Amino acid sequence: MAEQQASTYEQLPPNPETATLDGRNKYLGFWFFLGGETVLFGSLIGTYLGLRAGTADGPGPADLFHLDLVFIMTMILLTSSLTSVMAIINMKRGSHKKLLGWMWGTVILGAAFLGFEIYEFYDYYQQGLGFGTSAFSSAFYALVGTHGAHVLFGILWISTLLIRYRNSGITLTNAPKFNTAVLYWHFIDVVWVFIFTVVYLLGIGG
Amino acid sequence: MKHFWRLLPLSFILLLSGCGAENMSALNPQGPVAEMQFSLIALSLYIMIFVLFVVFAIYIFVLIKFRERPGDTHIPKQVHGNRTLEIVWTTIPIILLLMLAVPNVMDTFTLANTEIEQEEAEIEEENGEENGDDAPGSVSDQEAITIEVNAHQFWWEFEYKDYEFTAGQDMYIPTDTQVNIELISDDVQHSFWVPALAGKQDNVPGITNEMWLEAPEEGVYNGKCAELCGASHWLMEFKVVAVDQGTFDDWVDGMTEPPEESIEPTNEVAADGREVFEDSCISCHAVGDEGGQQGPDLTNYGERQVLAGYLDHEDEKLEAWLRDTEEYKPDNEMPSFSEDEIDDEEMDALIEYMNSLKVLEED
Amino acid sequence: MSTAQTGSKNVIWDWLTTVDHKKIGILYLAGGAFFFVLGGIEAILMRIQLMFPEFTFLGAQTFNELLTMHGTTMIFLAAMPLLFGFMNFIIPLQIGARDVAFPFLNALGFWLFLFGGLLLNVSWFTGGAPDAGWTAYVPLSSESAGQGLDYYLLGLQVSGLGTLIGGINFLVTVINMRAPGMSMMRMPLFTWSSFVASMLILFAFPALTIGLLLLMLERLFGGQFFAVDFGGNVIIWQHLFWIFGHPEVYILILPAFGIFSEVIPTFAKKRLFGYSAMVFATLIIGFLGFMVWAHHMFTVGMGPVANAIFAVATMAIAVPTGIKIFNWLLTLWGGRIRFTTANLWALGFIPSFVMGGVTGVMLAVSAANYQFHDTYFVVAHFHYVIIGGVVFGLFAGAYFWWPKMFGYRLNETMGKWFFWLFLIGFHLTFFVQHFLGLLGMQRRVASYLEGQGFGDMNFVSTMGAFLMSIAFIIFLISIFTSKKNTENVNDPWDGRSLEWTTTSPPLHYNYPQTPLVRGLDAFWLEKYEGDGRMKAAEPLGDIHMPNPTILPIVISLGLTIASFGFIYLVYWLIFVGLGITFGAMFIRSVKEDHGHHIPVDEIKRDLEEG
């Protein structure tokens, strides 16, 4: 793919991610995809709200959740969104190096979030909350687990892009890819804010 | 009834009513609930036939008038549309739908209100007091009774909450009395439907649904399960037996305390049958207080309309059913009994005993 | 930039790797037709079983499997893919584009649908198909024995993913790929209604995805979402299913409405009456489609408030639908109506669908619905709207666009036999079912008892079903016997929209020069107010097209293998399958494919030949 290297940053338009029809299609298509994802998480959150009182004989939200841990996780994820914003700003400025740097920051923070989440699940499991313990536990793991799976996919996706394009410079081909990956990352961040509110804050407060 | 829209579709009530079997047709309502639903059906049909008439008239006219005739090569005028027409055919349907929506909303609330009869009775009572009239209330002032209907794969259990006993398959109700029904299920979702008396409500696991019905006339009404519940869904029928208050009271007495003959038969063959029953049946089926609850209560088996929910009440049918339940109701829970378990002689005794299980006085 | 790709000579390889929207459209039609025949056979088997009371042609368990598979197949694997076939083939042509926005995803969507559908049908050979109805209500479905329901869950999950991808593809195509001058309010109604249907797919299918996921977790991994003893709730499934399920019926009917809106103006030689009202009504139907799902649940005990609200909302849908019916009638008014087979289907649709529509309003009357619900009245209603609406639409579309797609016209005489026999058979089958329901016959029954008075009408109904089958066989024969009708296929009906400006079948790049659109009914405009040719929006030049690829089929295959792993809980198989899928996605992501250019000389050669 030597031809990719030909386009250096002086030739790039100000918004390389939507400069081609292909890029515009990806951008719009991805927005639609996120619309579908919203319904997906909406359904999961609705299910969770319907079942969160169904703890049977197992432990309930108030017995389990420690807000301090979840708060740290939330901060990590919010920060990872911030680093990805910095990455895109640098991409538009044409700085390939800084783009990669900030994006790696996002990946590392995402991995840290995932680590905390695994620890969290392990902890709940130790306290007697298996997946099949109650309707509440099933709904909780399904919702938070689906979000976690999205985070994992995002980490793998962004890492692939970072490795694949480590030497390529910013091009009209890879700019839309970085852009959509960051859009995706913001989306799972926003979803987490909802989960934080509906599952954790409501679980402890309500 | 008292609302004007119920008079509107009178012609269609006349046209449609009487359609189908008297004990099993939504078009041949036998009680106030089914009547209310039927008049809504008729009203909606009335409006809809008007709509059909208008559409079909325009349609047929257009097809005849504007069909291509041989040799015709003119290019029709390319009309954009017509705002007035759009407004017309938006407004008129809205009006028609409102005519339907208003009575529907009112009836929906009426049908969900299981305390309606009590309320009406109370109002009548108050009015009576005001008028200084001491006469007792009319027939429909009978206090409502409550039956909890537990649907099983593939049979029905009726718990009479006011009297604390359980009946299987045949639901006896007194005429002219509001019957409040609480619907539950322990296995899968079912739906309780007696077309001639009331539309259906579902038996949903984990939820108790409520409805009510009333039968002014004595009779045996067919009931069905209307929600797919497994292989024998289509055989999950039951009967609603409406009897006069006196008979109902007798029946209740018999069900609460079955005749001595049902527990310790004096007839020798029946006594043998009782032994077989105690060996093989009583762990799941009850007669009186004795027996399990896994299967239908058999206290009044001898008076059942049908057996196994649908088979003719004959000795041969009962034997065939007991020998091979899977053949007659696939996937049901009841075991079959081979000749090794119950030999022919014992079977005859059992059938004799079961036929003797009656709670109402013979006429 | 371009990596020139010479077309492979192997025909099968060519179809397996195609990303051409026209070929994918034909694949969808072929796949959909296969499942349509399958679903039809299932229906006939059920109708034979119901021909006589207490008939023992089929066992009750088999019957339950057939009714489940008939519904699932017809909705997910026949009606929707067949519509997708037309949408794929026609939408890019109608908006003057050379392909869809995401050719790769388009191919992926098809293969996912096909593999999901085949996966579902494998269940017939592995110990029993799903048996809990296409609605798969819990706990019947969560406790159903064997693997049938697992095939249902995985099969629908895979094919549903394909549908979602297809929906997003159409949305972006319509927004981004329109030719110069083709503003939104100049788009043909078929494109418009497909656009709205795609919107519904986007927002409805994820609810199904979650429903299926939860049921899968419940059945295979010990979840307790629907287990009452563990605090679960069975109604949640019904909500999730119908939040998807009700928009789904509009996903089916809206494109069919679009087809009628193309066919009727063409054969009345008149512009569609009230174009903007039609667009508006389509949007309103799409919006209201999301507000009414609970009218499928009037009897589960939602309470009178919810029932009343959903009843009124449901009735409201009748208003925009009525607007459409009257606009079609007024399109015919003053026209010069030609009774071609395509138009016969459209004209047969109007009364048939209106009959289904009015029973729909009757069903919306919640208090009366307690009588209608889960009876043959409902069966009659939805077959009137789905056959009278969607299937008639598909047949209208087939006769209308067949010359464009395959370069020959279907025999009109056979077509008319097909139409009349099918129409009579259809009404014979389903009209009596209204009365069966009201007289007390509940739906999804494997048989009915003697002496309940259902025998005669069921017999009539079965005869009607036979008639429909015979009619359909005539259609199938005519596909093969009509191949010589190749004269006058480019614009056989005096068409109005852009697809009729191309050759039949169109060149693989559709338009040598992107057309310039000057108004609604662009081609009609040029024919009757211009010189009969489309103006070009660009000079003749090289055309950029996407490369064929085998990856979509590999991705789909991987998911199918993983699905078997889930169904039988073989963990290594899950990893192998997902490994194949993600591996192929990885290759797709890493190996940049920039498509190829068709040199201008080749285009000139094509033009001379054409």
C-alpha cells in the first residue's frame, strides 16, 4: 500500500474524515448504527429496571455496589473520551504522531476500566451474586456485561487501527476510520453514564 | 343497554346475533360482558361497513369509468393533488374513529372493574333509603363470588375463594350473580375464554389478572384455552355450568363435604374401585379433602360434562384414557396405567367408583 | 489508487463474491422465493390437517412446529428478503446511483440472512423445529425441550443482524447517493417508503436482538430473566418482542405501499395524486408504528389505562392509511387504466387490503379485542393485510420490474390466470376465518373437536389454500416459459422514474453518465416535456466501482459455525466460528480495497453495443 504514503498532510483537507464520499457514507452510516445501539441499550436498561427488584433470595444492589470503585471507573472512562478528543483534534491538525499518542492513551484507560470491571464482577461473584442467582443478577450482568463487551471491542478495534497505521501518516482512508472509532468510544462512554446513574446511583439511593 | 350507541347497530345485532352455537359463540352472547363486547363488535362493524361501502363504490366507479378503451391514446391530465380532498379524508375517518374510541374506552374501564355490581347495588341501596323504600334489592344484587382460575398444561383448576374448596374442569356458577375471576398459572401462559359469556384474559405466570362475568341463563358454556401452551393446547377445554342459586348452594355443600358414599362406598364393586383409587390415583387427584393437587379434583367426577376436557363421558372412553393418556392428550403430566398396574377387573371397579362420585342430589 | 480487477470467468464464484447491488437483489429474491415456497408448503400441510375435525394427518407437536416455522419463515425469511430484493435492485436505479453506499455490507447482509435462514431450518433434521409460535412467548419457549428454540434464537439473531446492516445501508444510500437534482421530495414513492421502512428496521431490530439475547442466556446459560421463581417477569419478553414486532409489520407493508405507488400511476398514466400527502402519511405511519406495540397484549393484564391508550393510538394509524388508499383511488380517477398483470395485483390489493384494514380497526377496540384476541379472526386479519398487502405488492413488483431485472417480460395470459386464481383462493381461504374466530375457534390449534361446527368453513379454507398453491405454480412455470419475450423491455410500461432509462438488464455500473434530475417522475418529464432522453450530470469518464470479495460469505459462515457451538454448547466451536468471523473482519479492516476503475473506452464500447 505504498500509494497511501503519497498523500502527506499538506495535501489533506481540513476535515479529512469526511472529505470523500466514502468517508461521508461511513460517518453517516455509523451515526445510524449508534441510533440502533441506543435502542439496544435502551432495551437492556428497560429490562434491568423491570427486574432490579427481583433479587429472589440473592443479594440486592444495596448489598453489593461500592460507589467509590464505580466512581473511579467512571472517571477513567470519561478521561479516555477526553484523550480521544485530543487525538481527533491532532488528526485535524495533521499531526500523526500525536494522534497515535493520544489514542494509545484511550486504549490504556479503556483497558484499565475493563480491569476494574472484571474485578467488580469477581467481587460480586464472591459475595454470592452468580449470573443465575436471580432475575436481578441476570439483568445486571447482561446490561453491564454487554457494555463491557463493547468496551473490549473498542479496545481491540482502536488497537488494530493504531498498529495498522503506525507508519502510514494521516490519509483520506484512515482518517474516517479513526473518526468512527472515536465516535464509537464516545458512545460507549455516554452509555456508561446512563448505567452509572440508573444501575449504581439508583441502586444505592433508590 | 342504557347508552345510545348501543342502539345504533341494532340492525346488525339482529343480523349477526344467533350466529353459532349458543354455548360457544361471541356472536351469540349469553351474558352482560359478552353482550357489551358484542355491541362493540357490531358498532365497529357498522362503521367499517360504511367505510368499505364508500371505498368500494369509488373503486368500482373508477375502474369502469376510467378503463382504457381500444384505440384510446390520450394522455391524462397530470394532477398534483387536492388539498381540500386531503383534509376531507383525514377529518371524516377521525370522526368515525372517535365514535368508536369513546365507547371503547368506557367499556374497557367497565370490564376491568370487578367491583361494578357492588357499586351498583350500593347506589340502589342508597336510592332505596332516600325513597324510604325498604324492599330488598333485585336479583342481581346477589353478592359477587370469586373464583381463582389456575390454568395447567392442560387442564383447569377452579378455587372457590369464598368457600375454600377446589373444583376441576367444570366451573359451576350461580345464575344472575357476578362472578369475579382471578387468573393465575404455575406453568406457562394460558388464556381463559368463554366466548358466550366473556372475552378472554390471560393466565400469566407470576401475575394475577382479574375479570368478571355473569350468566343470566342456566346452561353449559364451552370454555377454551386461547394461548398456545403446548402440544395439547387445542384440547384444553372446560365448561362453565350456570345453575340456579339453590342448585349452586347444594353443589357447594357437596363439594365442601362430599357424600359418605364417595369416601366409603357401600356398593361392593365401588368399594373395590375406591381401593384402586387410593393405590393409584389419590396421590394426584383429590376426592373431598383427601388427595393430591397435581391433577384435577375429582369430587364430582360422576357429574362431569366430558372427561379429560373433551372426551365423551363413557366408560370405554375413560378406560381408554387411563390406559394411554399420551394418545389422547400428548405431553400431559398424567401417567398411563397398563394392565400390569391395573388389571381389567380393577379397572371396571375403578370406573364404577368414579361414576359414583356425585355431589348433587339425583332428580 | 485503483487495483484493476478483471471479472472472474467462474459464474458461481462471481455470484458468491459479488458486491453489485443488482446481483445481490436477485440473490435476495432467489433466497426469499426459496423460503416462500418452504413456508407455503408448511402452510399447506397445516391446512390439510385442519381440513376435517379431529383429523390425524399430523401430530400436535408437528403442527406446533409447523405453525412456528410458517410464521417465522414467512416474516423473516420470505417477505422481508423479497422486499429487500426489490429495494436492492431498484433503489440505486431510482435515485440515479451506481451502487449502494456500502456494497460490502450489502453483500454481508444477504449472506447473513441466508445462513441464518438455513440455520433455522436445520432444526427440522436435528430433533424438531421450534414449537412455541413465531412470537416464542416465555415460559413456553424458555422451557421448550430439545434444541428447536435454540435454532430459532441463533437463526434469527444471525439473519436479524443481516437485516439491520441492510437497513443502515439503504438509509445512507438514500441520503448520500442521490443523483444531482434528485431532492428528497422528488424521490419516487418506493424509495421513500423503503427509506422509512429502513428507519423502522434500525430502531426496531435492536429490541429483538436483546429479546433473543436474553432468551438465549436464559435457555443456555442459566439466566433468570423470565423465571418467576427467581424474581423474573414473563411480560418483559412480550414487550421486547412487540416493540420489535409491531414496527416489523410496517417494515413489511411500507415498501409494498411504495410498489403500489409506482405501479398505479404508471398504468393510470397519471402522476401520483397527492405526492407530498403520501410521503407525509408514510412518515406518520412509521412514527405511529412504534407507539402501538402493546395492542398485541390487551389480554395480558396491562390494566384499563394502558389498554385504552394503546387502543386509541392504534386506531389513529387508520387515518394515514386511509389517506393513502384515497390518494391511490384519486390517482386512478381520470386516468387511462391499463389492466396489465402488474396493475391487476395493485387493483386487487386495494379492496383486499381495505378489508384487512377495517378488521385491524375492529381489533384495536380493546374491549372487543378480548373476544377477537388469539382467535381465527386475528389469523384472518393479518393474512388479509400481509397477503393482500405485502404479497400482492411483491407480485405487482415482480411483474412490473421483471423486464428491467431479467430482460424479458412475464407472460401476461399466465399472469392473469395466476392473479385471478390466487385472488379467489386467497379470499376463499381467509374470509371464512373471520367467522371461525367469532364462533369460538382459537388460533394455533392443531385440530378442533367434532360437533363445534367448524368443519365446513375449515374445509372451504383449505380448498382456497390449494387454489393459491395452484396459482403460484402457474407463476413459477411462467418464469421459465416466458424467456423469449425479450422485445421492448427497456421501458415496456411507459415508465415514469429513472430505472426505466437504463438498458434491461442494466449495465453493471447502471448509468454511463449520472443523470440530471429535473423534477418528480424524472423520465416522464423528459419524455413528455423534453426530448425523451435524460440530461447527463457529468461528462463521460472513468467509473469507479467496488471490487468483488469473498469475505462477506466467510464472515457469515463463521457466525453460523459459532451458532452451532452455542446451540450445542461446544465451546471450541464457538471460538473457531467467532475466530473466522473476526479474522475476516480483521482482514477487511487491514487490507485496504479501493475498488477499480472502468475505463471510458469500455463504457463507450458498451454504449455502442446497447
